[in-house]
Amino acid sequence: MNRRGFSLIEVMIALVILTVVALSLGRFVGNFSHAVATSTVRTTAVAVAQERIDSIRAAASPAVYPSLMPLFNDEFVTGFPGYPSMRRMTAVVRHTGTNPTRDYTVITVTVAEPTMGQPIALTTVVAAP
């Protein structure tokens, strides 16, 4: 018996297998695209927070150090290039004691953006000069 072509059942099975593979691939690409977009926003948020910490640390000269808290505490900024809904909050807490070697300031910068889920928080300690 000489057979030419495929039967209808063989074509249907091949289409089902191809559909399952295509749907799986589509789901993977969607998840991958979402992960890349979220990662990009989080990377930008870390850069925004690090830039603020660096600028505060640069301002921590012996003359300015005592006024770091009034200058930078509770600073709230909204909107950054490409991310108009990104928010940055700066908290500066100075810890002093009777011993001058225990004079230090804790700086925490928190950056939030609605699409990235959890906010990014970076903390650093600046000691009295």
C-alpha cells in the first residue's frame, strides 16, 4: 500500500503539539519581558538612591556635618527623567553621645516606583569628621 501525505489525525496531533509549544514560548517571552522591565526600573532606583547618598556624603565637611540633619532630613522628591512617578525619600538621623567618638549620622534613602513592587532602601553611616 503506497501512502501519500498525512492523515487528518496526524495533522491534528501535529497542530496540538505546535500550539502547546507556541503557547509555552509566548508565556516565557512575556515573563522574561516583565522581568527585564522590572529590573531596569530597580537598577534606576538604586542609582537614584546612591546618587543622593553620595551627594550627602560629599557635603559632610567638618563645617556642614552638624547641620546634615536639618538640611537633608525628610526630603521628598517626585519625578525623575523617564520615571515621572518615581519617589525618593531621604531620612537623616544623627546619633550623639557624651563621647565624641560616638557622633555619627545614619542616612537612609528610599526610592519607590509603582511598577517595581517593593521600594529600594539604601542606608549608610557617616561619622563625624
